[in-house]
Amino acid sequence: MDDSDPTATPDPPSAPDPDPGPPGGDAETLAAAVDADTGAGELERTIGLVGGLAIGVGTMVGAGIFVFPGLAAANAGPAASLSFAIGAVIALLVALPASELATAMPRSGGGYFFISRGLGTAAGAVVGLGLWLGLVFASAFYLVGLGSYAGQVFLEAGIALPVDPAVPLGVAFGVGLTVLSLFGTENTAALQNGIVVLLLVILTVFLSYGSLDALGVFGVQSTPERFFPPGGALPVLQTAALVFTSYLGFAQVATVAGDIREPSRNLPLAMVGSVLIVGVLYVVTIFVATSAFGSARLGEFGETAMVEVARSFVGLPGALAIVFAGLLATFSSANASILSASRAVYAVSRDGILPAAASRLNLAYGTPHVALGLAGGPIVVLAATGRVALLAEVASFLHLVMYGLICVALIRLRRERPAWYDPSFRCPAGVAVAGVGGLASFALIAFMQPASIGVGAAVMLAAYGWYRHYATDIELAGDF
């Protein structure tokens, strides 16, 4: 596989391996790695540290910056930056155990693969099916954000629409991207990588200028508002649970573990480094945004608050630049998430947890058309609800469960020491780090809204019920 052009369409004669995939970012890179991993042996290791960092950053840098600032500031005020920092710390505590598991099981599939092989089929089924639906919720969330930025284009052009176009446009994009995915993903990797580079350039310029403005170098130094919201720490933790969706992509570096050169060095550096990079970007973004407007005012702007922040700095050119960047980011995240959700369906189907028909490939285009339908259909339905916060939190819930179980899998494998478990990277203080990371992941769920917890728990119960009904005779532990 070529590091510079990682996209590949699944090859019908050689079926790809499982890939739960990312909630956003350079999914084609992951898809190519998955396609190359037939399970017959080692992959060609062509991705270096920079490539691994690009995958991690690319999957996380999108909607978290362009959709969440207004929502987060409305909940937690300037302390929303602390919410993002809490999310980064939890992500780091999971990144190190995941790095060890990835070097012990250097196969495509990421968290689903680690848990199904480390904890067995029941846990794997719950995580695999939960991941499918978690990505469905995340995709719907990104689509509503994409619709919001697309609607902002009409506003900037002075075209008044009779209704808020965010949801209708989000649904339309969902249908279009799902149909587009049916015809393969070739030739999109260069575009995807270009989007990530362009986004980083725009963000670096914007945040550098915004930080200097907030400090009074360019404009008038703003008067800091009260850091913590009236509710104290509780809104900060609740916001951390909401925005954790922004960190769902770091573990996707592990899904291409079989392609990473020097995995004992590059895997942990890429996973930890990507979390640190986007964590800093998130914190600075909230600082800049809340300095430009008060938190309450910022919250009124909703999903496109960053457009108004940029407009306040340099007028229309700044607003247009952020609208353009927001379109790129949310388009990239939505496109990759739809692809990834279909791969999650494909993965559990190949392991026998879903009927084999779900992993059937279209022979004309080499795409898993049934899996794409099972992903795209519910994504469009959920996007039509327009419940941005609920969609984001349910996605976070299902991923936090997976991250917690990744930590549990490491602890179990460290204690049982099966013969096949021989990681080339060992997490420092592995059991302790995994213990804290697992507890933190599960604990963050407690600060979500009851509706989000209820929907997430219902998804997990349904997944376990399906396992009991359909897959109890399948044994995946240690099978790779």
C-alpha cells in the first residue's frame, strides 16, 4: 500500500478484513489498510510516524472545532476549554493501552478486533454492533453540522430561505454521500489528505490571529468573563461528555497497525501525538471564541459560531474562510463516517455475528453495498431528527464503552499472559494506566444526559440480545 495514496476499493476476490473505522477524517487510508489485510500474514509496513499522525489528526480535527464551540460555550462558558482538556486526558489514558494491543494484534479492526479477540465474542458483539450504531449517530451529527455550514453559504450570499436548511441539507448530503460510496472510494485519498492539510493551514492562521487579538495585540483586549459556569464543575464534566465525540478518531491509528513502520515506536507516538495536537487546537479554539464573544452570545450562534468569530476579526473574508473550512471539515467527517459505519457492519458480518449477506460485495464496484445500505439508511433517518446534542452524546457513549473495554482487555491479557500475546510496545505501568483509563471512560458516561444514556444502553442491550440469539456458537477470543 502506498502511504501517499492509501485509498483502495475492496477487491472482490480478496475480501477485506474488519474495520470499524473512524468517525471522521482520512477513512480511505484506513479502508486501504483494511483491504490489504487479508489475514494471511503481515501487511507491508509503509506508514511512518508522519502518516500515522495525519490519520489521527485528520480523523479528529474536523467537526469538533467547527460545530462544538457554540454548544460547549453555552453549557460551560470559558471552562469549556477545560472540558476539551478533560476529554484529551481520557483519550490519552486509552491511547497507550490501545497502542500495546495494536502491536500485539497488528491487524486491521481496531477496538472491535482487540475486544473480540481479547475478551471474547459476547463483548466483541456488543462493541462491534454498538460501534456500527455509534458511527451511525456520529455520522448523523456530522451531517447536521455539514447542513448548517451549507446553509451558511446561502446566508453569506444574501439568499433568505423560508426554513432553516441545516436538516434538509444534512439529509440530502447523507443520501448523496451514501450513494457516492456505492461507486467506490478510489481517487479520493488525495482530496481527503489535501483537505486535512488545508484545514490545518486555515486553523493555524485563524487561531494565531485570534489568540493575538484576544490578548489585545491587534484589537482591544477583552474583559475575561467568569471562567466556571454558575453550576460549577458539573456543567464542565457534562460538556466533556458531550464533546468527547471530538476525540473518537485517535484509536483509528490502531486500525492500520499492520501498516505502521516501527510500530513499537510510531504507534504510541502517533496516537498520543495526535490527541495532544488536536487537544491543543480545541483548547485554543474555545479561548479565542469565548474571547471574541461572551459565552451566552456564542451559544446563540449555534453550530456555525466560528463563522461569527472569524467575521468579528477580519470581516467577510474571515467569515467566508471559516465557512469554507467548516464545509470541508464536516464534509470530510461525514463522508468518512458513513464509509466507516459500513465497514463496522462488514466487520461483524465477516466474523459471523451478522448474516453473511451483510458483507456481500458489489462485483461491479467492489463495494459492500448491503453494509452501506445498513449504514446509510439509519444515518439519514437520524439526521432528519436534527437532535445535534443527542446524536453527539450517544456516539460518545458507545465509543466510551469501547474505550473502557479496550482497557479491560489489556488488563485481562496482562494477567492471563496467553502465548500469542507478545506486544512489541508495552504501556508503561500498563495495568494502572489501563485501570484509570477504563474507569475514566466509564465514569464520563455518568455525566451525560439521561436520554443519551438511555438510547446508548438500549443499543447495547439490543446488541447483546442479538448475540444471544444469533452468535453464541462463535468463538473469537485469540482468533487472529
